[in-house]
Amino acid sequence: STQCLQAQLPVQGLKVWLCADSGIVLSGSSVSQWNDLSGNGFNVIQSNPANMPQKQDSVFGDHAAVYFDGNNDYLESVFNDTISQPCTYFVMWKAGALSQF
């Protein structure tokens, strides 16, 4: 099994942690739920199969990614919390042609 890419990220005040290597619930190859690994329970979901992103294995070396088509794919959550400013987001992506996925 794969594990989330580990780095020295600040965890104090962490609100949401989504890692493509862990916590993903699939419907076929589509992501129906992505579980929040922060412990705060802010899981993101999609119930409409036409709007589910795809899980892609081995995109960052041996690490997975979640692919959104840029058209209608999205995940949502009830986020009943505020995020104090300033805040920091850590995002990892791979740019490239759609044919790579």
C-alpha cells in the first residue's frame, strides 16, 4: 500500500488534509468521497457519477493524484468553520496535456 507523501508541514491549526494516496472512496475509478486526514472530519463528496473526478495512480513518482476534468468535476463538503487570515494552502499538481492521464 502507498502512504501519503510526508513533508515538514505545519500541523498547528490544520483544518483539512486531503491526500490522494489515502482516504479515497472509489466508485469504479471515480472518486465519490475523499476523506479528510486532519481529524476534523471535513470529508468531500460527490454523489453524481458524471461529476466525479478520477483517481490516477503513479502521477508523482509512485504517488497518486486526483484528476478533475476542468469541465464539471467537483467535490464538496459542509465546512462549518472559519479560516483565520492569513492562511496557507499547500497544493501539488502536475501540468501537462490531457493525454498524459
